[in-house]
Amino acid sequence: MKRQKLVAVAAVAALVGTFGLASVGTAGAKVASQSSVRGVTSTSIKVAGICDTTGVGAAAGAKARFDAENAKGGTLGRKWDFQSECNNDSDDANQDLTIGKRLVQQDGVFGVVPVQTPTLASAPFFAQQKVPFAGWGISTGFCKNPYAAAFTGCIVPPTNIKTTGTTWGALVDGLFKKQGSSAKGKTAAVITEDDDSGKVGAVVVGAQAKVNGMKLVYAKAALPPPTQTVGDYTPYVQALMTSASGKAPDVIFVTTAFANVLGLSGALLQAGYKGILTNAVAYDPALIKAATGQSVFTQFDLPEDTSNANMVQIVKDMNNGGVPTNKIGQPALAGYFAADMFIAVTKKAGKNLTPDSWAKALSKFTYQIKGVVGPTKYPQSQTQGAPCGTLVTSNGTAYEISVPYACYKNINYTTLKPIKY
């Protein structure tokens, strides 16, 4: 089960700004002619990806999209030369920077795609060298960077920008309404891990619960960091099950790493928890049985939505690219969207492709696959995320869409007031 850190960070990142980003440099000489552009020839565009351990499946999704584009003749007469592996940084900042420098200085890529790692230490280097990159915006490196394209927008903004989407709370409200009630007045608990992301995440997810009418009865970074193993979840289960004046809350947001999601959620269910148990990690065809009774928030639509022709086409592209439907999890989908966005911005940049023309095209660009992902609008997405998502629930044999893909609003997570997206 290879989804641990990447998707867990995405869960918190979708809701919180955690770290700042150094100012973007402008080093790099102007290109003299099209033939001098790194990674670009008259017939090809060279790209490669960076992922952490849990995101290596992203390469398969990206390859499927590039293959589909090449089958149609490429983009503006150029085929995509995709180095079809996601270089694994092992969640190590030094290794990430080493890989980034190698891709640019030795391999000579025009861009880096897909990027799926929260440890994007290479982002300032990419900015200085004018290297376009695209991926899942789970790192601050996607924020305030003119060469960075996140299909979700900047979902980890600097801490001085206290923005979050109302999405997860709104989706839970939608599930309550499906059950004949609403989130208003319901009790909610949020549990995260005791690290920087978790501490802020407890505040931010709590804000999502409150702005959607829930009474927050517990919001703690209680679990040890994901690098430590939890042998016994009993103390955390007891705390949660008695958090609503001695009773269990109506909804529990488990905002933790994958290793803790299934363990804690399973212990809660075993203890008799009957409310809505939700996380942002446990969507994967291989996890259907293990995730029984759990509702999963994703930032995009999923293959279960067979009524959406756009999603059906994505699954077809994946299948044609060698990714069977039962292997299409969140990393593979994110890799596909990263490649699709990179292609779309490249088309807008035009035939005379340079890093600067690409950045200019991105600066006033809206990325969307209708009903699947986005709209993600630039330049707003340099500092904000796209407040969109889906809620699915595992019944033990399949995931069922509990609340279909929709977009909501961004708020200041301190004041709970709306922010224009």
C-alpha cells in the first residue's frame, strides 16, 4: 500500500498553509532563439518528473496523458519526450534538490512533470533557472512561483496567507443532508499528528467544520509524527469517543498519515463508532475492504463517476496507457492531471516555446476538466487552492460516490470570512 505520506500531506495541504517560500529569483540568461531553448527541438519537448515514495505511480498517469497527446500528433507539431519514471526523492530535501539539478543541468529537460512531493526543495532552483513544472500543489514550492502550475492551485500557501477551502466540511454537510439532516449543530472532532502540518491542520480542519455549522468539540495534534509507529490507538479512541460531553461526536475528521488512518479508523469502528468517519487518504482500489465504513475526501472526481464523459475518457486514456482501472488511485490521477495541465499551458504559450512564454501563458490561465478537476484560476492560484472535491464511501466491496464533485468557496481560516477566489 504505497500511498502514505503523499496523500496524507495532500489531505492537510488541501486545507492549510504551513510553510513560507523564499522569493523567486530571476537568474538565467534570455534565450536567443528557439533552437537554444533547453529541452526543446523543432520536433520534441523533453520532460521528466519528481515524486516521493508514495507518489511513484504518478508517472504512469502522466505517461498515459503524454501518450494520448502524442497519438494525436503531439502539441503544436512537437512530440512529448517523457522520461517515463518519477524520480524518487525519498522525502529527502537534499535528494530532491540533487534530482532537480540533474534533470536540468545534465538531462536538459524543458520542464518537470509530474511533481508529486511535499519535499520540493528544488522549487527555488527551478525558479532561478526558469524551469516550468506542474503537479499536485502539496508543497509551498507551487506558491508565488511564476513557473509553477498546480492543478489544485496553491494548497499550501505561506502562513501569512490564512486561506483554506470550505470543501471538506461542505462535503460532510452534503452527506448529512443525504441522510436526511444537515451538519448544522452536529458535533465534530479533528485529530491530526504532532508535527507542523498537523498542528495547523487541526485549526484549519476545525475551521471547515465550524464554518459549515458544526460544533467543534475536539481538535488536537494528538498522534505522534508519522515517522513514529503507534502501537496502541486505545488512548486516542477513548479521547475521541468521549469528546462530545462524554459521548462520541457526530463526525470525526481523521487528518493523518496513511499509516495512522486505517489503524485509528479501524480501532474507532471496532469500538462501536457509528458517526461519519472521514479522511483524505484511503481512496485506492486496493483499499476498498480495508476502508469499509470510511468516507474519503478527494480533490478531484474519481473513476466511479461513470456518468461523466470526461472521467470516462480519462479512464480510457489510462487503460490505453497500460494503467488498468483497478490501479487508478489518487497518485495516478494526479500524474494525469499534471501532464494535462502542462500540455494545456504549452498550447497557450504557442509555437515559439520558451520558459518565459510558458510562464506568461500560465499567469492568466484557467485549468479545468469539467466535472473532474478545477476550475483552477491563475493568478489567484499562486496563493489559493481550488476549493473543489468529491466524497466517496467504501461499502466493503466498492467505493460509492456519497457527494459528487463540486466547488465551494475559500475562507480566511481565522475569521471564517469568505475570500474571493
